[in-house]
Amino acid sequence: MDIKKAEKSYTDTKLSNLGQSYWDKQYESNSTGWDLGEVSPPIKAYIDQLTNKNLSILIPGCGNTYEADYLLQQNFTNVTVIDIAPTLVEKLKMKYAANPNIQIIQGDFFAHQGLYDLIIEQTFFCALNPSLRESYVNKMSKLFAPNGKLMGVLFDRNFEKEGPPFGGNQEAYKKLFQTNFELVHFMPCYNSYHKRANTELFILLKKI
């Protein structure tokens, strides 16, 4: 038996199963170990310098969406979050039922339609099957209003255990994004959450 082929077959099968059922089970069992429990500091710092509270903002693969919560606390009026996991989405809909400034969508990011001034990346990219990264970049480029931006953090590291989360490095990410985006900022974070110090990149990208 070819062990390498067997290992690749197992990996391909596992990655192909990272869909709705997989993620719903993670939220049912509270098994999202990389959840910070608060807004990511680099993202918070970027939000704090925004003055237009009416920006149309999307957070894909939103998870427990601490970033959306912070945006609402700061009086932003046009926030959309999307996630594939029904259990999570129902929880969020209940939490924000009385807030007209947030739209909560249960669905597939790759089928989503809309135009946004700002898209926030926070542990969505790293949760995807790495084979979808090129599709992620292409889809992102179609979701921007004029002068729209993609802002957030990416893991600048590899993980010992098979993901999710899945890691990577700055050089590979730049090659991936630079065809579709101007790399306005693409650098190591200086203000990461302490458990992620020296393992994150802050990105601010603008569609070409």
C-alpha cells in the first residue's frame, strides 16, 4: 500500500467535508478553538479610525461575530454577516433581533451577492479548504462597491495539526492576492491578541 497516497486520499476526503454539516457540529459542540472571545485588536484599531458610520460592511464566515458586535456598539448602521452554520445563525438572529443595523444571512459566501465598502476578514480565510483560496480571492473582488476595501488578519504560520485552521505565509498570500488587489498594507501585526503575537499579518487591500 502506498502510504503517501493513502494519506493524501484521507486528507482530500477530510477537506471535502468542511461544509455546512461540519461547521454546524462545531458550533453545536462549541469546538471552535481559535475563537478569541473578543474583537481582534488589529481590526478594532482599524474600525476606531473610521468616521463614516454608514459604510456598507460585510463579515463573511462571521462565527460569533465579535467584530460585528463592536461595529454596532460604535454606531455603524449597515452591517451584514454571513455564515454557513444554521445553529450559529439562529443564535445570532435571536441576539440581534431588535437591532435594525445588522443583517444576518445563513448561506454560502461563494453564492452571496452584494456590494460593500468594507469586507472584514477574521478567521474565514483560514477556515476554508486551501484549494478554495483562489476562488475566495476571485469572489471577494466581485463584492466591492467603488473604492471598496478588504481588511483583516491572516495567520502567518503553519499549524502542527491538520486544519482548520489552515496557515500560510506572507509570500504565498501576496502572490495569491496581488493579481486582483492593490496591497495597500500587508505586514506583520504589531498589535495582535497576545496569544497570536508574531503569528498574524494585517492586510488592507483595494480592488485593482
